[in-house]
Amino acid sequence: MKLVILDRDGVINYDSDAYIRSPDEWKPIPGSLEAVAQLNQAGYRVVLATNQSGIGRGLFEMATLNAVHEKMHRALGQLGGRIDAIFFCPHAQDDGCSCRKPRPGLYQEIGHRLNISLRGVPSVGDALRDLQASAAVGAQPILVLTGKGKKTAMEGRLPPGTLTFPDLAAAARAIVR
């Protein structure tokens, strides 16, 4: 199975320090939806691994998260793309769960559910925590410079072997090659 793991906010859609709290606030980064479609057309299954602590903090309900994802699915579908599965952590930062990135719990669940080793699987994120969770399970960490990516790159401390691309479109082209 060919698999790619993506973070959502800052990779596929614009991020917000105030969280994406409604479908109206979900806006794709130019080229990102086409990049997902390109990965699909090359035979990759694409899954999301995303922290969504706004649920645990009471900032939005599960129904709102589902509506945001429905908007994303519709937009992708119009371009021939799809997200095959969404794995998310609903917990607040101080809940101490194992699934909140940078902990590897979401990624371990992906490997378990799909019955696949994540060693070498491309895993794209814009924050250090995305890259750390990827590296913890042996996936290939890929930093995009959208969202928090430029700040992440400037701060350094990236896991060894991290690849860097300007955006998801450039990362997808490299993955497909």
C-alpha cells in the first residue's frame, strides 16, 4: 500500500491561531487540493493526522469538525481527490493523552488500523510537533513552508532527514517522482 500522512491546518488549509471553528473559516491553500488529487491519481492513499484541541477546549463541537471535513471532502471531490481517513486528537494540551502530536499515538493508530508499517511513509506537516510524531514511528518527516512552516524551519531542531518543500504541491510532486 502506498500511503501519505498529512497534517491539516497549515498544510491543506490556512491555519488560524483562533482555530478553524466553522466550515466558512476553512479555506484551502492554493494548490493543496490539487496536490492531494495528484497523490491519489498516483495510487497513494492519503490520511490526515490532526490535533483538534478546540473540541477538548469547548471551542467547537464534533458536529462542527465533521462539517469542516465535509466541506474539505466536497472540495477535493470536485478535483478528483479524496482523503481516505481522518485521525484526530480532540484533547486539550494538558490532558496528557498519547494521541496529541508530538506524541506518536495518532500515527501508531494509523499503522494499526491500516495494518502497515509506517517506516519511510511520507508524512507532511508544518509544525515541529508533526515532524517529531512522524519521526517517532519511522515515517519520513516532510516540512512544508506554509502555515507555521517558515517559523518551524527558522527555529531549527528538525528531526534528522527531514525534507523541506515550499508547499504541499511541491511535496506531492517529489513524492510521486
